[in-house]
Amino acid sequence: MAGSLALEAAVARDRRLVVSAILGLTALSWAYLVWMAGDMSGDMAGEMPGGTANGMTMPMAMGPAVWTPAYGAMMLIMWVVMMAGMMLPSAMPMILTFATIGRRRRDRGQPHVATAVFVGGYLIAWGGFSVAAVAAQWALEQAALLSPMMMSTSPVFGGLLLIAAGIYQFTPLKHACLRHCRSPFDFVLNRWRDGAAGALSMGVEHGLYCLGCCWVAMALLFVFGVMNLLWIAALAILVLLEKAVPGGHRIAQGAGIFMVAGGVWMLAS
């Protein structure tokens, strides 16, 4: 009895540590995004004669960004930090499940791995998405489909992307990936692998399911602004609701209806 109580106390302590670490990383990510958004707005305002950073009173528009290796690296860091800030909170149930099982295995003398290894695999998957997002951002800027504020300049492009994102919310792939994201215990039960390499591959696999669930919604950042903090927060909340509250599949479909309606409105206007 005493041993069981000690184990449960250890599990609870580990869970508190994991939650604190995730919340800390999320807060640091958002602090960086807020700083970067303010820094970019200040730079743009300074480079536009007589203008402000909100795009309302600028008499002359900026030209496209010059894509040097340093600028590309900065954009990649921005995307990686943004994905961490948006996606880690919604992955917390899965991370906590992994940490709990790891603690129980440790107390039974079985092989165990630090939870950070699993989280590292999860971030690797979203890091791959970040690389693709930077490549897409470069291509869209070269095609003059993104403004210097990194938002769509074309109602047609924006409307079609919104409609595509809305339709994706109803696809079997979306809901298969969402089902895995909403069932952390089933994922661990059926896909557990021992060792650090196993934990890392589990993190990557779960990250890919998460990516399959949310990648099209993340692409909507190109419509409303890659550094639009309100839109980033709205997408992060949508992802969290889809994964963590009852009726997440219906929430996803409801969001899809709004996306399609917004895309149609954008095309019509």
C-alpha cells in the first residue's frame, strides 16, 4: 500500500514537472513571437516614408524581402518557434501519458526514457513542416502573392486556400489523424517502442499524426498574416479544442464550414 502511494505521488510530481515545462516552453515561444512581430512592424514603419506599421496610412509600399541565407534562417527559426508555441499545448495529453507510463516502467525496473526524447521527436516532425513552410513562403513572395507583412495579396489565392482548408476538415484523413491525437493511451498501447530511438520515433510518429490533422489550417497563416498574433492564437485555440474537448470532430467540421464560407465570401468580394 505504501509503495503504491509512493508511486502515485511520484507520477503526480512528474506530471507537474511536465506541465510546467510545456507551459514554460509555450510562454517563451509566445514571448519570442510577440517580440519578433513588434520588431518587424517597427522595421517596416521605419522603411516606409511617413507611414505606420499597420498598413493604413503608408503612402508607399515596401518591396519584397531579400532572401539571404541569414534571412532564410531567421524565417525558419520563426516558424519552428511558432509551431512549438501553437502545438505543444494541444500535445500535452499525449506527453503526460508518455511521462506517466515512463514513470511506472521506471519503478518496476523496466527500461525507460526521458519524456524530453519523445517531445524532441514530436518537434522534429513539426520542424520538417517548418522547412516546407519557409519554402512555400519564399515561393509565394517570389510570385507576389504575399505582402511584406507576410499576408496574402490576392483575394483569389486567399479564398481558394480557405475553401481548401475548410474542405479538408471533412476528409477521412483529417479525422483519422484527429482520432489518433485524441486517443493518447491507445497510441501508446499500440505503438510503444523501448529505448531512446523508440521514444524518438514514437514522438515523430505522433507528430506526423498531429501534422496530418492540422497542416492545412496552419497554411491559413499565409492568408491572414504569418505574424498576425491574433490569427496565430485563434488557430492554436482551434487545434486545442479539436484535440482536447468532447465533440472535437464536430468542432473541426464546424470550423470547416466557416472556412468555406469565408473563402466563398473572399472570392465573391
